[in-house]
Amino acid sequence: MMRQSLQAVLPEISGNKTSLLRKSVCSDLLTLFNSPHSALPSLLVSGMPEWQVHNPSDKHLQSWYCRQLRSALLFHEPRIAALQVNLKEAYCHTLAISL
């Protein structure tokens, strides 16, 4: 299960509402990342390519993959106003990203 902190730039909302919205978005994203493929919307399942079939050392591919992930997250989570996806580590079967 993903336990890292997710940070997102959310629309300007005053006080406690910002905190509640941020917690809600983070909770929904953690659920999304930890859901089995069958429970995910078909666009996410078929829209995001499998990382294992690509060359993990290809910098162009890494950049493209981060852009695709960012696009999918912004599409499926409209409460996020801005998002930056960065690649932390890339191995044959593992992709570590920071949001």
C-alpha cells in the first residue's frame, strides 16, 4: 500500500475547507493507486501503458510516461488545480514517482 505523502495544489479555499479537501483528494488518490486493475475505470486500465514492457533507462520514455500519468490524474481528479509528476527511480519492474 502506498504510504507516501501526496501534495497537490488545490483551488483557493479558506481555512478548514482547504484541509478537508486536501485530505479527501489524497485519500481518493491513494485508493486509486492501490485498487486492483478490475476495480479501476477502463480508461485508466487501458490508457496507462505497462511500465515493464519498456526500456526503463530511456529518458524520453520516462518523461513521456510522467506526462501521461499527470494527464490521467488531472482528468480523473478535477479537484487538483496543478500537479507535477517526477520520476524518482526506474527499474525493470518498478517505477517510483513523486507527486
